[in-house]
Amino acid sequence: MARGRVSRISWRKVRASWRDTILLLREFAWPLFLFILTLLGAGILYYLLAAQAGQPVDSVVESIYLVLSLAFLQPIGDFPDNWYLQVFYFVLPIITLGLFAYGLADFGRMFFNRKARSKEWEMAVASTFEDHIVLIGLGHLGFRVARQLFEIDQDVVVIELNPQADLITAAHEMGIPVIEDDGKRMEVLQGAGTTKARAIIICTQNDNLNLQIAFKARKLKPEIQVVVRIFDDEFAQTLEEQFGFEAMSATRMAAPIFASAATGIDITRPITVEGESFSLACLDVRDKSKLIGKTVSVIEQDYKVSVVLLRHDSESDYHPAGDRQLSADDVLAVLAGPEQISQLVGDN
């Protein structure tokens, strides 16, 4: 899985680099346009003047090619006798090389110094994502959620207005783009690929801001899964009932719970038993899941969970026997801690 992850990250960066180059070409289209226009105009003018001077060029296309050669100080043919044709050989390279160097210098500076335009570059990377998760907030909780999502092989795009340098570096090492901007701006949410995302996790420390972003995300994509951090338990429950948000209150701040909720599984609020946190999680066994073929006893032993339900062909078996094997499209319910649930979700 690690090798496949590295391969996908590398391919995504290649695609993002190509898209970014196209964006740069658009940004510096004006110097390039002037360069091309100068070549065409000078080529036509040289063709007309050469004919008037009695040293005609066979065609306009050949004249343009001659001017192009002159622009890069590689003249073809003999040096002309006429003085105004000779001017071309001296003046034209200065003009064309000046235009070309100006555009190329700016292009190279922006292309290689991506730190100078990190937001545009990160948006270019994000534009290559589909069915990913948008994460708002790269504080201590946000970073743990991002790392948890990475560990269960989920694609993530992060938006953070004031990120810490060390957290950005750590996110980039995982191949996670970080857009430095305000997450409540519609254009920023669009730049993070919210319209193509599967879910959005909003975990800033401002409840009002979190709700604004949640509603804007739903406006961009009404069916998107919303996981939002809310500090009040009762308000969190109200949001779940009224708007279908996965509202995480202060008692559910474990990063694996956020990550698991964003992957679409059903998970209950945790209960604490002798200082340990447990939740009940229900998930559908997917077609290519690593869980297929494993028995209930192996699941419980490998993942340190307690299987409380196995549904196969619409028949529910509570506390199934240890030799029952899992199949695609089965429904599995387990009682476990957040880390164990996250590992199970990742292998699924």
C-alpha cells in the first residue's frame, strides 16, 4: 500500500506540474504574444523590403524563418548589401531577445520559486484530486486528522489561514497540499476541489466560522459529507438532526473519530470505561477490502475490536461465531477505541 501511495502522489504531482505550467503560460501570455507578433511583423516587413531592395526572399514563410534565426543570432544566408536590411541584423535581435528574456525570466522565477506563489501551486495540486476530503484548519487537531486520513490512505486537501511552518512541512511530506487562505471564501473552497470532494472536515476553534464554512460547502455541493467541530454537545446533536452534519462535540475530539466519520461510516459518541474511550462503529465491507475472507475471530484478534454484528444477505447475526467469514457487501459492527476503528476502516 505504501508503494502505491507513493506512486499516486508522484503521478498527482506530475499532473499538477503540467496544469501549473499551463496557468503560468496564461499569466505570461502577453510577453509571449508580443514576441510572436514581432516575429510575424518583422518577417512580413523584411519580405517586402527585400523585394524592394532587389534581394527578394522566396516566400513570406521563409522570411519569417529568417527573422526567427536572426532573433537568436543564427542568421542564414549572406549578409545583405542594402543598409535598411542590415539594420534588421542588428536591431531585431535586441528587440526580440529583450521581449523573450523578459517573459522567460518571469516565467522561470515563478515556476522554480514556488514558495513565492504557494497558494496558486497548492490549488493546482488540489485540482488534480477527485473523491477526496477537504480539511479546514491545520492546528493541532487538524494536523492529527490529516495524518490519520493519510494513514488510512485517503486523499486530503488542507485549507488554513495561518499555518505553522513545521506543520506545512510535515503535511507536504505526506503529499498533502496546504492552501494558505480563508476557508470561508467560496473561491478558496472551490480551489480546494470541494465540488469534487467526498467530504469536508471543519475543525477550527470557532463554532461560528465552522458553521459558515459548512453551509457554504453544502451550497457548492449539496450531497457532500460534512464533519464539523462543535464545542457544545446539545448544539452538536441539533446540527446532526436538522442538517445531517456529523457534528463532533468537545467529548469527541479524537482525531481518528473525525477521520472515520469523513469516510462515511456510522460511529457513535464515545463512552469511557476505566479511562478508555470506546465507540460503536458500523461499516460496509467494500469490494476490494482486505477484510474479505477473514473470520470474525481473526478480525477481533488482529484489530483488537469486539464484533457485535455481522449482516450477510440482509440477515443480521448478533455476536457471530468466530469462524464466520466476511464477504463483500457485508455489514460489520464493532466496539473499539478510535485508533482500532481507524485501522479497520483503513484496511477496508
